[in-house]
Amino acid sequence: RKINGMLIAGKEVFVGHFQKRSERAGASEWTNLYVKNIPKFWSDERLSKLFEECGAIASYVVMKDGEGKSKGFGFVDFQEHESALKAIEDLNGKEYPADEESEKLHKEGVTNTAPVNEKAAGEGAKEEEEDAAAKDGEKKGDEADKEESDKPTVRMIRLYVSRAQKKSE
């Protein structure tokens, strides 16, 4: 109590009882969201268009590197807390085409899809399987397998949308 109100290093000190973050003023009324796995070809405007369906937006940004290319994540700040909650509920986990070619195929109605991460792992497994078959002297002549691999594939990426936390949190 003796320190409360004192000047230390030119700043006035406040001493009070401890409060949990969740009990502090304004802690329950957050509006800023962190969005991960944004397709690299999306612009700020594309991000805004998607999220404005959930409510009025105060600001938005897709983070970019020094060359102006997307880093694959960004932030959306809503004017109201309820809009931020709706955006998380509606958009978290939703899949979108990962690149422009996949988006074009998706619009054309191609239904053969593969998640970006799982597809890469699947290709490696398929190559190992083919190598093993070749060593055993087997020939893969199954036309159904060939037709399936010749179909265009829409690469999908799943958005991750959550509350943007401050560095102190």
C-alpha cells in the first residue's frame, strides 16, 4: 500500500489485488482474429470479402514478406465481439482451394480433392509402393489405378481461425 501512487523510474505505480485475465475489463469482448493457412494467392480484399459475411469489419490484412508475397496468415478485426464469434464458428476448419489452378478446377466442378499436407505424404507412399513392386518384378497394369491418377486433383487447404491474442497473453 505504501508503494501505490509512488513514482518509480518516472512512472506512477498502481498496486491492486490480483485478477485473472478472464476477469479483467474488456477480456471477454475481443474482436481481433488470427487466420492461418490462407491460400497464398488471396489478397487482402479476398480475405475481407470472406469474413464480411459474418459482420462489419474494422480492419483486415494478409501478412506479406519483403517481396510482397503472402505469408499464408493474417488478421481480421471486427467491430463487434459477436461477429468475431460467428466468424470462428462459420469459417474455422473450412476448406478452400490452395492455389489458383485448384480454384479453377473447383469452379469447373472437379470433385477429386486432396488436402495439401496429406497429398504430399501420399505421393511419397505411392512412390515407395511402386518401387517395391518393381523390385519384386510385378507390373502395375491396373487401368483403374492409372485412370484415377490421371484425374485432375483440387488441392485443398483448411483455414484455422481463432482469437488473436496479445503478446502478453
